Amino acid sequence: MCGIFGAISDNHNILPTLLNGLEQLEYRGYDSAGIAFISNGRTERIRAVGRVENLRNEASRYQGSIAIGHTRWATHGGVSVENAHPHQSHHLMIVHNGIIDAYEEHKKRLIQKGYAFESETDTEVLAHLLHEATLNNADLISAVKQVIATVTGNYALLVMDQNDPTSLIATAQGCPLILGLKDDTTFIASDIAAIIPETNRLIYLEQGDCVIMQAGNIAYFSNQAEQVLSPIAISEKIQISDLSIEKLDIGHYTHFMLKEIFEQPHVIEKTALKAITQQFDPELFGEKAVTLFPQVKHIQILACGTSYFAGMVAKYWIESIAKIPTHVEISSEYRYREVLIEDGTMIVTISQSGETLDTIEAKKHAEENGAFASLAICNVKESVLPRTSDCRLYTEAGIEVGVASTKAFTTQLTALFILANALAKSQGKMDETTLSKHLQMLRELPAMIAQSFNCQEIASQWGTLLLNAKSTLYLGRGIHFPIAAEGALKLKEISYIHAESYPAGELKHGPLALVDDQMPIIALLPHDDLFEKVRANLHEVLARKGKLFIITDSKVPLDDLKGAHIMHVPEVSCALSPILLTIPVQLIAYYAALVRGEDIDKPRNLAKSLTVE
Ligand code: M6R
């Protein structure tokens, strides 16, 4: 959530680059945006509610070779120009992601000292704290170090000082910041997407690192160390990214969400590649996995949103394939309750971003209460969760721009299926035949997904049929219930149609009362052991005149379900059917939002990654 981008260059106008980079970050937060820069020796600030686009007109009147910018997702304080970043204290301008703990206390003290506040944000508190620290420090970097030693929280921070138009200062504590190095220009951003159009030479800041950025040059202080890193040490930190600008481009698609749905065969193949060649070797999860996996007696999965639904599917796989008892819990609930952790419990966190605060805190809570090992399934390389876990497997979804998760979800499922098999293998619970069968399923999966795109036309028709729906019900059973839940979440997120998910067998215990001739019900009816049970549940719906939409791979005629809309997907009767049945629910949500004219990639009130509670 929220995006930071800054750049300093040798005498050329950096403002157009800054605005373009900020637009790449908009998916992280898009309530408001702002930039500050030094032009003809004066600090200028432009802020607006809404999109980065709204800054362009005014910015085009200026030139500047040092600039900072921000896209905001409101946390402390509502959506207003006053609360938009950058925030100012005298000669300092700052942009900030994350949270400063107990900022009200600092604010009270600063007001008593005569500082005036124009916003409700914790960021403005940070700006004034920094200014206060400059009064008794010889230089800005010392002032920054003093402030970060006194405040707590998870944050990333970028500071510009009118008194020194040759430098920017950045520091990160628990929130991502990445430096981009180009001949005469130095960039910094909270997300690689802003930098890649300019350079692929990157340094990921680690917790507590501070950097003085100059045009084409940096002074790097590792974890608040007094000594600046040597050029050799800096060059060792540089990573060359293989991400290209083309991969960030929307191409011929109307929305990133649609592009990302269609990328799924490819990114799933990439995620599964090593697991197939290494035949579910535990080492896929890192060196430590080899000794830790055989000791795992219980698994506690922690995640939020879509990632939580991936965890619900994983429970079925881990319990049936590796025979390890598995619990799944929403991170924001788990972190605040007394937990009883059984001996030999490994924590598995699932997160696209790797920086979801609730999941980070839930993991810490589990560790404090006795979990013996941790493992992260994550898409963003080097983010907090994989960095702080004993074992990790990166999904290969690439940057996911659409706020509604699609390819991140199905690659998480792929990684979790690999995890179930690797655990089974390390504990000697899988015979050769099953191992070969599961490897074969993984090999075939990308092609099956590509085939399931055949449902696009019907999904688009169903999207139109949902145009005036006020509320919908998604049904599934067993391992497919989490996919129904994911379908309902997708529909809510981007079309704003209320959607609820229920295990089909639970209908009669309450939600059946909602069913009438206005209520669309989208049901997953795979040809598995529960087929007949679900079919019976769907009769209960039809008997109440519900508008039934059935997604099935069954070759069995469904003539008995008269009046129902039926979508046939390729036969998916294998352990990986939850992944295949995800495609239609993603497409239905997409087309429902499209026909309603909603802002599909940037749904209202949401942000891509949630680094606050
Ligand atoms: O980055 P994470 O996977 O930890 O994020 C968790 C949720 O915030 C995320 O899945 C959210 O529910 C998505 N917008 C769903 O599409």
C-alpha cells in the first residue's frame, strides 16, 4: 500500500520520469498523490486527491533534477490534499510508507514545542521530528539516524532537504525500498515497477539501512552503522533484475487483471519447473528444509484475503498427501488470541506481497508461542516474510498489477501442492507411483489451464446476466469451497456486487432463506466424490426458484437441473481441480465488473498490499 518514488539526476529534468514511475506504483494506493522537487532553488510541492494524472498539468510548468513522490492509500487521516504526501517541516519534505507507533504522543510533545500540523497523518509527525533533530545534529543523515533510533514502527522513508539540493536520504525499517542505479541518475522506490523502465541495476535495502543518494552515486550505511560501505561492498549488493519493461506493459489487453488471468499457464509452469525437475525435493524450499521437514508434526497456515483461501485448499492437500494435521487461520484474527501450539508445529505464511502486516505479526505471535520453524510462500522476492522465515518458495507470478489477485493465487496453489508433496517425500509417506502421478499432473496443468480459457465467452455472458444483481451466493464443497469463496471475493472486490460463499451442504442451515427468483447462485459442481451431494443441494436451490449458474466438468447430463445456466469446463477430476476451477470464477468477476463499467484494476477503497492493520 502506498508507493514511494524518488530520483536525483545530474542536471536533467526528472519530473516526467517521476510521474511515470508513480503511475506504475498507483496499484499500491490511489486515493491521492503528490510530488515535491527543487526548482530554481525553491522547493515546490504539488498534491491532489485521486490519480497521479491529476498532478501532470501543474508539474509541466516546472523543471527539477531532484524530486520525491508518493501515491497514497489512506490510513491515518481521510482522503484529502492536506493528508497527501509529501509532508513538510520547514526546509524538509518527506514521503513515507508504513506506520509510526504511538505517533500521537510525539505529536502532543511537538505541538507543545510550537510545531504546527496541517494534516492528520503520522508522516507529518515524522517530518517535524526530523526537523527537530536537524537542530542538534551536524547533518541530515545524523538527524535521520537519531529519529529512527527513537521511533518504532514499520516504515520506509525518503527525505529531501531544500538546504542540500544535491542529495536525498532514504531509510527502511520493515517496508520495502529499492535503489536503482543508472549512470547519472539514482532512483529509489518502494516497488521495482517504478524503477525498471529506467534501470535494472538494483539494491534492496535491508532493515535499518540508510542511504544518501546523489546523482549517479550513493553513500550506503548498513543497518545504521556509522561507517559508510566501501565501493566493493556496494557493488556486491547490486542485483541485475531480469524484469523487462515489456512485462509491465498492458499489451493488447483492456485491463491488467485480464492480462494476468491469461498469464496463468505460463507463470504456473515457471513456478512448477524446478519442482518437476527436482521431483519435489525439500531443498526447493531452501537448505534448512532438508532437516526441518522430517520433524514437522503439525502445520499452522496464516494468511489474509485470497492468500487465506489458498491456505484452505492447502489444508486438504497437506492432510491427504503428507498426512500432517493442518490448521488454517486468518492472520488478523490469530495475532490477537491466545494460541496453543503443538510440538513440532511449522508455520506456513502465504502472501503475494510478503509485507502484509497482519501476517507478519501473526507469524511472530506463533513463534513467540512455540512454533519450531517457519516457511513462506511468497511472490515478492526478498520481502519481509520470506526473508524472516527458515524456508521459502517463491511463486513466479511476476508483478501483479491488478489489485484483485489472480495469477498470484493460482501460483500460490501450485507452490502449496509442491509443499504437500515435498513434505510427504521427506517423511517417507509417498510411494513412487503417487510421486510420478503428481509430477505428471503438474506437467499437464498449464495446458489444462489454457484449455479452460474456452469458458471465456460464457463467462462474459454470465457477467452481463449479473449486471443488476444486488447480491449473489457462491457454492462449493470440500476442496472446492475455498474456490467458491475466492470467486465471491473477486466479484465483491471489482464489481461491488455483494457476494457470499457457502459450503453447499450448509445452505439448509440458514442461507437458503435468502434464495428467491432474484438471487443468482454460482455453484461449482466438479465430478468428484461429492458430486451427487452437491447436485442434491442445487435441487434445493431450484426448488426455491434461485437463478442457478453451474460450473461443471461433468459429462453426466444435468437435465434434471432445469432452467440452470451451465458452463462446461475441461474434465478436471484430479487433485489439481481447484486451480482449474479458479479460472471461470475469475473471468465471471472480470466480466461482471466490465459490464458495470467499474475501475477493474484499481477498485475503490482497496490497495495491493496492506502494510498496516
Ligand atoms: O499480499 P498478500 O497476499 O498477503 O495480501 C493478502 C490480501 O490482502 C489479498 O489477497 C487481497 O485479499 C486481494 N486483493 C484479493 O484479491
